[in-house]
Amino acid sequence: MKLIPLILILFTLFSCALDERRNTSDFETVDFSRKFHTPKVETGVAGEDIYGPSTESSSSINKKNFQKQAVVALDLSPALYQSFSYLKLISDLEKKKININIIISSGFSAIIAALYAKYRSANRLDWKAYALIRKLEKEKKVFSKSWLNTIELFLKEEFNETRLEQLRLLIAIPTYNKKDNKLILKHTGPIVETIMTSLRFQRSRESFLLNPSVSYFGKEKVFGADKVFRVTSFPKTFKLKTPSGFVLGVYSKLAGFIYYQTDKYMELSSEKFIYIDKIPNISDLMSSVSEPSEVISLKILNSIEEWTNKNN
């Protein structure tokens, strides 16, 4: 009988030791003081990042990681107020999940390009473009001092001192170097200054669009672009709402430049809106370019898919 208390004591000690071992090694515990990493999903809208699990399966992620993707450059020709039709094209490209890596443009179209490079969102691009339209509606004469000042003020409010290389998308704006007669795709430096220089640059005789000796095509290759898609929204025939020999001369030259190289451009234009110096009704403009925009975005998608199939 004396052995029973001794056995109970030994059993109790053994149980305590076993429980201690289980607490330290056999059972998994959760440390709630630890800060867990949460995947970040970009919405394309500044200040609106969403946190949560990835929506893609691991198999699709692995497949994407090992599949070579084309580096795509979108080149938007300068088209003054017709540049607003690029909003429809960018929206269609976004709906087809076409990823643009490089966007190139000059003059007024560079404003559209810069806004998209900042937000990477067609929806935000629309809102910002409408804000610019409201500011420009009171301006009667394009390229006037007041017109340029209005644009510069808008750009300063939008970009402040942001530089081209700080945007979400690589943006390049053509600049002519008259020292060696070469075209430079400027992709670094202050955004506001670069765009304003590009706008004023169209007024000069040195403008690369007016100088046939300057080689424009093929420059995107310096960024490693695999596919380059050039789009023009410039009408084949146009009129000016406000008489201006300068604007007529510049854009006549531009029309000649583009349509001399028509095989290198996809046309996103509507004959209905021929006043390139008058802001069109945006709803009507979007409707009028809906069909060519769909055709162009589909061509771009098919071309990228062909490249992907060939290189994977």
C-alpha cells in the first residue's frame, strides 16, 4: 500500500514533464504579436491600394513567371484636340488587358500620355482629361500665350515637380538635337518643362516633324521595345475654327508627315470632327471613334499574341 502514494507522485511528475514537452514542441502555436506579410494589389489609382490575397492560382502565377512577355510601346501622334480620342483607345486596350510598357508622344498628345503614365488607369485618365477640357474651353486660340499658360498651370497642379522617370509608366517625348541633327526620346527630367517645351517646339523650324532629315522611326528600340504600335488621330482633312497661318502650316506639314508614312500608323480618326483647334463634344467624339478604336485594339492584341506564341 505504501507503493501507491509513491506511484502517484511519480505519475504526476511524469505527466507534468510530458505536458511541458508538448507545449514546447508537439503543438503549433500562433504568435499574434507577429506582423504578417499581406500581398498588395495595385488598383492603378493613387492612394487606393487594396490589401488581400492574390486572386491568381499558383499554377497561373508560375506560368506567367516563365512566359516571356513582349515589351510594348504605344506611340501617339500629336493631334491637338483630336488627341482626346486616344482616351477611347486606351480604355479599349485596358479592357483587353493589354499591358503598355512604354508610351511615346509629343505636343498636346504628350499631356494625355503623361496623365496615363501617372495613373495607369483609363478611368482616372478620363476624369483628368475632362478637367483639362473645362480649363481650355474659355481659350479661343490654340498656341496663344494665354492657351499655353492655361496648360502649364494645369500641368503644374497635376504633376508639380514630378519627373518623367518617377511615373508608373515609362514615357518618352521626342526632342530634336539640332547640334547633331538627331532625334532624342527624352525620358528623364521635369514633366511640366518637358511637355511645355514639346508644345512650343512644334512652333519652331527645328521641329522633328517638320525636318525630313531627322529619322523618327525605330527610336523606340533604345528602350528594348519588342512591339511598337503607332496610332494617329489626325484627320486626313481638317479645318481651323480660328484662322491661323501658323497652325495651318504646322499641321499641314504634320498631316503630310503622317500620311507619307501611312503604312506605319493605325488611324483613329473621324471625318465628322474636322476642327482640330476646337474642343469637340467628348461624348460624340468617343462614339465616332468607337469602331476604329475597337479595330485597332484588336489588331494590337492579335499582334502581341502572335509575338508571344512565337517567342515562348
